[in-house]
Amino acid sequence: MSQRQNNGKSGVERHQSSVRMDGLRRCLKNAHMTPEELAEAARVSHRAITGWLGGERASLKTARLVANALEVPIAMLEEEQPSGNPPWPTRIGGWTLLDPTKMMEAANGVQWRVFRGTREHAEFPVARMKQYDLSSRLADQERSHLEKYIQRHKEVCDRLNGHPNITRNLGAFADDRRQGFWWVADEFLDDHRALDEWIRSPQPIDSIASFFLDIAHALEALHANEVILRGLRPASVLIGPRAVLTDFELARLTQGRPTVTDLDELGQDVYRAPEVETGDPDPSCDVYSWAMMLAHAVGGKRPQGPDDARTMIGASKLNKGTKTLASKCLGLAKKRPPTGQALVEALTA
């Protein structure tokens, strides 16, 4: 029986506030970590790890910290996996899967993992494959809502495909071997790198201005199709000959909530508008994120908040009009450009 099928048996347990970590010993071995090293990486006590290895239960919050430190999904901590049975398929929907990343998890319980997929004799032979686990930790109503969204996601992508600043979608489909698992395939852009990597070194101000106009054009197209990103940040932008937005389906699937990694890394949520936290976002929240990222790009470091971002932008070599516009974008929602279209119009006026 596969690991995922085994996990299905413990679905009730995983809805509780604590879990057994029967697979912890195996995960430690696979990660080449000692209990002491795990305690330091996960910021938990060595005594707690000894207890879990002995069969004690862990809170779900703590289990997430441990899973993140080991770079595995919580499901792999809960149950032993039979030898020779990988935690992911090697082929799906005609794609061969390579190079899996660590499992990420949002605060609403959605988990996902990213692969590189290859397919022979195809117009786009390489894809960025994202596997979403909607099978556990979600209430039935929320799971049903997210499954319907993924089914509609391809329709939205079909309207956006061909836009120069949005990654091309190659498919969105259910996993026919794992109930509750869904896949989204995007074009793999090997000549691009993430914005957060690109801005680690100083960049020409003209290049920054050009790429951020590209990002504004992408927001214009998404907002026209009623897609609000909620959590736009540098990791969601690819930089190459042009700037390209990716992973925009995460906005709906995670409801804009942070990942476990975000919770553990101070400042990762600084790009998100305050109203995302209150559950009342509108397209202007993406305009706010755009300005926070702009501050990071021109200032060379992550801003601590909107006031810090204004200072960084004010000290930059951006033109006066862009500085004034960015300051408005960092203000209250009612004072910002309300949509990506309004942002583009202001930038090109």
C-alpha cells in the first residue's frame, strides 16, 4: 500500500490538534540529521524529539516546524513509508517528474510541492509542475471550493496565455491515482531567475523601472480576469528578457495565507497589504505589494514596513513621478490606484 494511501487511513487523526510522528526516525535518517541538529533547526527541545521518537504526540503547530526543518510534508512524519515507495509519482499526465522541491504548506492546510516535468515531442517539452494536496487538513466545504477553483483555473489561463508578462499554463488536472491531489503545469522558463535572487546585487535603475512596468502590466491582466494575488512577492516574479508573474493560482488555493516557511522567516509577509490579514482584500492590495517590492529592488534590502519603503524609494534614482506614485501605493487602500490598469495608466502617463 502506498504512503499516500496509508495517510488516508489517518485522515481523522490529522484533523485533530496533535499528531503521532511515527515516521520521524526514518525522516531523520533520510535527512542525515541527528536529533540534536533537528532540535536546533526546528527550534524545539531535544527532550521533545526524544519523546516523539518514543511515541508521544506533538502539536500540529510543532509538527509543522519539524516538517519544515526536515523539508518533508507532515504526512511523512506521521506514518512509516514502505521501502522503495517514493512519496511522489514519477510520471503523471504524460509528464516525467524530476527535481522535487521541499513540500510547502499554507496556514489554511493546503500543501504543495514543485517539480520539473519533461515530455517528449511537445511544443513545450519542459514544465514547472506543481502538485497540490487538497486531501487532508481541510474542511469538506473548503476542499470542495478549492477543487472547483482548480477546475476553473485552466479557463482563466486560456484567456491569459500569450500575455508576455504571465507564465504560460500548460494544464491543470486531477491526479487519477491519488484522490484529492491536483496538478498545475506551467511553462518552464530556464532563461529567467526569481526577482528575489536578481535584486541581491545592485541593478540599473532603468532596468528596475522597466521590469516593474512589466509587473504592472501583468497585474492589469490578472485583475481584468478577477484574479487578486493577495500575496505578491519577489519569489512570484521571474526576471529574464522581461518580468513574468508565476504561481498565481496560489492566491486562491491558499487564500493569501502565509506558508510555514513564511511563519518561520521574519519579515516574509512584509509585502502583503494590511487588509489581506483582515480578510477583505481588493485589487489594490496587489498594488501595495508592487510598491513594497519596488522599494526592495531600489533599496537593496527588504523594507521593514511602508514607512521604511517610502524612505528607500525617496532616496532612489527613480523619477519624481514614480516616487510619488509609489508613495500613494503604500498608503490606505482608498488612496492607492485601485487596480493594475490604474497603476499602468499612472506609470505611463
